Amino acid sequence: EATPTQITEALKVRLKQPDCATNGYILVGFPINEAQAKAMRWEGIFPDYAVFLQAPTGTLIDRAAGIRMDTETKKVYHLITNPPPDIKTEQRLVPMPCFAPEKVKETIEQYNRDAVLLREIYAPVARDVNCDQPVSEVYSAILNYITQPPRDLGLRTPRVILLGFIGSGRKTQAKMLSQKYGLIPIDCGLLIRTEIANGSLLGKAMRSYVNKDIAVPDVILIEVIRNRLTQPDCTARGWILHGFPRTKQQAEMLDAEGLGPNRVIAMDISQMCAAERIIGRRIDPVSGVRFHLAYRPNEDANVSERSLQHPNDEDCVVGSKLAWYAAHRDELLAHYQSMLIHVHAHLDAHTVFEEIEAGIVNPLPTCV
């Protein structure tokens, strides 16, 4: 019997076929439990709608009681809803053990237990439909649900990417959004360091690159990002990613994994202003107090004299990082043009937050 992972991998291949990509798809009978739903999530498969068909246990047992199988052709019929074509076929029909009342009841009870977690996983897109009614009514209820216009992002699970120079305030804004809306902040750099510290397989693969100050290959990075974004907290509460993607190729890889964002915030700030914010940072090696030479100076002369600058905040390092982003910025912003929101990142943190908040909660502006 195939594992949830094996089934999902095959499913992902099928869903990428042109007919599914163009016309959409309907999954029936999968997932039916948490393991299968997690496997789908791992592969980046997120349904736009999840319909839970509901009916009393007694009704389902009664329906199953009419199911029969033709002993010769192995075709399955239902005495009421899908009767055999002739008397001869009807005489060959036999009940199926898996649809005996006790087996049906056992199956329903197991499903009801599994459905508790399924409802949590798919809560943002779930809808209950009563199927203890004529088929036409069930069909109408489902059709009405899936043909409704998609809800505004403010009512859905936000998947936000913050783009900008170092010093543009991405970490600060991610923290503020997390505190107010419960979104999960994902810092690519911190994620890499955590994997290395934990000694995971991916961490071990990245260690040699980081130790040599060489960029981690994209194929490894995308695995690290995918692993984190498909965790239950991210899929249920939404996430804010910064530090990745840094190139158009990385953005395309993220899309290919089914983990594309639904909002991208471009934190607009000049290179000079961004550099000034970083280069002026200092730390007191005795007390651990952090301050900024221009924006938040320390009044104690002794502290100022003994303060240190982190090697990553030195002019040459900062200049290199700023130049890297500047070189890739235009193509990255062009890739996300349809969902891009520009904010004035040179302003104070609270004003910037208000601009980002409006961009996340409100519908995207219509292009003219």
C-alpha cells in the first residue's frame, strides 16, 4: 500500500498537467486524515476550497446497505440509485462485506475522528454541506460555494514577502505584523543558522558554504524554505518571509513549489539611507547594550569609546550587500508585479507598518 508521501508525489505530478493547471481540479477521497493532509502541505498543495459533506450516520448506513457487486463482471451497483440493467445481472449481485452496517459505522467513526484535524488544517477554506437531501440540492450548494469570488486577502491566510535593502526595516516590520496578526515571521538567514546549529542534514550541507562565506546553493535553500513554510503554524496562521527570494530564479523556484506569496511588499528606501542605518550600529561589549551613533546615541562617553561595530556592519560588507540587491531588484519586483505593494520604508516604523497593514488587508489595486 502506497504511503501518503508516495500518493502525494504522484498527485503533484498529475495536478501540474495542463488540464488541471487550466481548468482546475476536484480531489475526492484524499486527503482523509492528518498524515495525508500534511503530505499534501509538504508538497505545497493547498486547495482553494474544501467541502465537507455531512449526513447522519443512520442515513449513510442505509445508503450503503443498497450497494451490490456483480460476481461476474465485478461492477458495483446500487439497488436504488444505480440499479442493474437487467434481471439476469440483478440475480448475480451480492452484498459487499465492506459495506456491512458494522463496517460502515466503524469507517464513519474513524473518519469523524480524523475530520477534526482536517477541519483545523483547512479552516480558512472549509465549508460544510448537508448531503442528506436530493443530489441536485447538494450540487447547487457546492456550486454556489466554489463559484463565489475569492475572499479578500484580509480574510484569508496571508503569505507575505518583504523585499528591500538591508536596513530597510524588514525584521522590524515582520515582528510588528507577527505581534498584531499572529503571522509567523521567517528570516531566511536565521533559518539557515538554526538548521546548522541543530545539525540537521540540510544544516550539515550548508555548514561548509557558510563557513567559507559562500552563498548556499538555491537547491538547498529552497528545501530549507519549503520545510519551514509547510509547517502547521505557517499554513494555519500565515507567514512573513524576508531574506528570500533574492533573485528572480529563487522566486520562480518558490512558485514551482506551490509556495508563492499573495502579497509582496517592496520596502522602498535609498541605498544611502539604508547604509546609514546599518553602518552606525554599535554594541557595548560590557553591558551588551545596542545603540546607533546617529539615531539612538549612547550618552555615556565611556560606553561610546569602548563600543564595537559588528564585522557585518562595516562599510565594505554593507556596500556589497546593498549592491547585490540593487543588481537583482528590478527583475525581482517585475516578477511580483501583479501582487506588489510599495511602501515608504524611510519613514518611521509605525508609519511604515500602517502602509504595510493597508496593503495586506485591502484588495490589490486594479491595474488600468
